[in-house]
Amino acid sequence: MSQPLELRESATRHYKLFWAPFMPRPLARAYLRLRGRPVAYFETLRRLTRGAIVRGLAAAGVTELTFYDDDRPRETLGRARVRTGAYYRLSGVAPYLELVARKT
């Protein structure tokens, strides 16, 4: 399973804007309005961390969970590629979490 996490990314796929990861929600709403974008989709997003995934899947009975952290980063393409690639490398933040969950 690969889960893109727009709140962790430096650019959103939906809004097609540069995005500061984990931007505070009030600031994000103001930023979207300032850029002329609707906020309805943003309101459906929730911050999803590795810990939240582990807890949620454990509560669902998942007993084996493997994260694939060692894979080559999938960085943004386009004009912002250099800037966002540097951000991901320096911050340690990945715009996605890849994992396999097994229920035995």
C-alpha cells in the first residue's frame, strides 16, 4: 500500500501549489483563499503519521507491519524539483509512507 500524504508534501496534487508540509490549518486555509483555491478538499485531509498508522492498524488486528523506508525518494518533478528535493533530504520528511500490513 502506498499512501500519499498531502499534508507532508511540498506541493499538492489536488491544488497544484507549492505547499509547506504540516502548515497550520488556519494558515493553510488563508493561503488557499489567497491563491484563489477552494478549501473544501483541504478540510477532508488529516495529518497521518507513522505512529498513527501503527496504532490504527494494530487496533484493526494487524500483527505484521513492514515499512519501506530505504527506497529511493520520489521527489517532485518540474521547476520546484531542486528546492523540494533539498527540503526532503535535509528535513528527513518523506512525502509518502509505503508499507505492507498483514493480518495473521
